[in-house]
Amino acid sequence: MTFVAISFFLLMLLGMPIGYVLGIAGVIGMWTIDPGGRFFPMAAERFFAGLDLFTFLAMPFFILAGEIMNRSGITDRLIDLADSLVGYMRGGMAHTNMVASVMFAGLSGAATADAAAFGNTLVPAMVKKGYSRPFACAVTAAGSIIGPTIPPSNLMIIYGSLMGVSIAGLFAAGILPGLLICLVCMAVIRGMANRLGLPKAEGRPSLLAIMRAFKDGFAALLMPVMILGAILGGVTTPTEAAAIAVLYALVMGVFVYRKVSWHDLSEMLIRTARITGIVFLIIASASILGWWMTFNQLPQAIAAAFMTVSDNPAVIVALILSLLLFIGMFMDINAMLIILAPVLAPLTVSIGMEPIHAGIMIILALNISLMTPPVGACLFVLASVTGERIDKIAQALWPFLIAEIGVLFLVAYWPSVTLFVPRLMGLVN
């Protein structure tokens, strides 16, 4: 067991891609069980079995739909709509960034996509208006985690598929926490506005300007409503809804907005295949390591270790969140989800948490780790897109990070925040 752990962290320190690290560590684990190689053939079996879930097909469809909608110029339309609603406030472009993140969340479902899109568009615009580049990047990073919190969310698809939890229920449960993150971050911006001397627009937009912006962005706003309505209404499965989203995005991009060519489509298909391939490699490889952990009863051992600290549910929840936030500073969130969810989910059930509530808590903690140094993926995306140094972005990010961790603990200890919408939809008792 120690040899597997040493191999795992040594390979990570050497910079090997996490998908390979997980697979090699899993195979080494099988070798420690039986050096004769009796378990080696199971590695290939576990690799393919880890991907043998129909719901995983939703991921590449949602990724492709987001790519098409983004290429269609939808991002600019959503920014214009958000700006017409909140841009008049002090620090208006920072508020616009947050509101646009909520709107964009329904298209991409990925924090890095949000960070890349707004890093290319809103950050330069904010700098031009007088915002410092680190602050503009920090606002974008803070808003980017709204993407995988508000449905559709790739993390929710993975979690629901692996743990047997309703993906529709997770989608519904993520709506209020995502909106709460937006509101809390906007409160942080307002609190910092006077101290930082953030710019303020000259006046409110006219009703006509708001209506025009809403008209231009209506098609983009309709897609998440259509997806969620179909899934939550029981009309389609998440995979079928994702395929419909691709068709809708194609029609809008090719025939309505006329911004997507067939050459663009081939590029987007290649990009989608690359992103999906990376995620699926992590999932498949982690299933090998997961089998080894289950064989050695590590989930039971970790749960027992938690229970020895305290049998108080509130303390155990705090320990779970602390563990996720700490490990999230150093590990890819997809790998974390696949390795730790089978360990932590049964523990949350044992202390009486509703599975959907526990799932949203775990997913939100992982989302926050996307913006924590030194391995926060959104920080690296923004640094590469804007040219700003990661340490400066991280320094400006602290007020937002503390606020979002506060939201995480609120979600963890107040179940109604996550369960109100699923109960309203009849998805949870």
C-alpha cells in the first residue's frame, strides 16, 4: 500500500499526466496483491468497464454544444445582455462578468471554458476601462466555477453515473448554489468598489437597450432552459438532451447567426475529442486504482478513521470539506472525484445526508479547487490567455475564495439550499 502511494505521488511530481499516473498506480497496486501477475489481465477489463456507462455519452455532446455556441458569437451577446442589466453599478463590468458567467454556465458546463472565453473578451475590456489586470482575472476565475455548478455540469454527470445518483436531481440541486455564488461574489465586488475606486457607468441603460440586448441573447438563454426542461420534465435522458443541444447549437450557429462554417465544425470536433479523451482516460485509469482501493478496503478504513475523530455529523462534514479543499490544491478534480467519491459518498450516507445534497457539496468543493493555487486549472487558463502572473491573480482572488468557501459551508450545513428545487420538481422526498 505504501509502495503504491509513493509511486503515485512520485509520478505526479515528475509531471506525468494524471491519467497515466492513475493507471500505472493501479497496475502497481495489482502487482502488490499478487507479484505473479494473476490480476494483471483485470487492468484492461477495469479500464473499459470504467467507461461502460451510457450517461457518459452526454459529456462530449455538452462539450461540443458549448463549443458551437461559443464560436457563434453567443459569448458577446450574453455579455451585452448582462451589461445592460448590471453594468450601470459601480464596478459594473465586474458585476457583468458574474452575471454573464451564470448565463454562460448553461452552455458550457465547464469552468475552464468560461475562464478561457471571458479571459479573451471581458478581461481586456475591463483593463481598458481602468480595472487592474489581476483583479479582472480574479473576478473571471471566481465566476468561472459557476459553470460546473449550474447545469449542465460534466462533474455532475460523472458523479451521478458513478454513484448511482439521479443526474436530473443533481442538475436541479445545482441551480440555487450557483446563483448564490454569483450573488455573494457581487456583494464582494460592491464591498471592494469604493476602496479600489472601481469605475462606474455614466447612467442606466434605457428600457429599449435592455430589450434589444435580451432579443439578441434570447436564443442562447433558451438552450439551457430547453435542456433542463427536457431532463427535469422526464421527457429525455441527459444524454438525449445533450444530443438535442448539439442540434440546436448547429442550427443557431450555421443557419441563424451564420458564424459557424463546416471548417469550424471540424476544428470543434477535434477539440471536443481531445477534451473528452483526456477526461475519459482519467475515468478509465482511475477505475483500475479504484478496484485496488476497494480490494484493500481503503474506503472502509478511511471512513473508520473519520469516525474515530468524531461521530458528530457536523464535524465529519467539516473534515470531508477540509480534505477535499486541501487535496484539490494539488490534484486534478476529475481524478479526485473518481477516487474520493466512492470513499466519501458512503460516509455521508452513514451520517444521514441525502445523496443529492452530498453530491452537490462534494462537487462544489471540487469546483472551488479549480481556482486555488498551485494547481488551480482556471488560474493556469487565465494566465496563459491574459499573460498575467498566477501569483498576482491568486493574491487578488482571496476575497472571492473566502466568500465561496463560505457558500460551500452554507450549502453543506443547510440542505434546503440544494434540495429546494429538486423537492419542488418531485425529484427528492
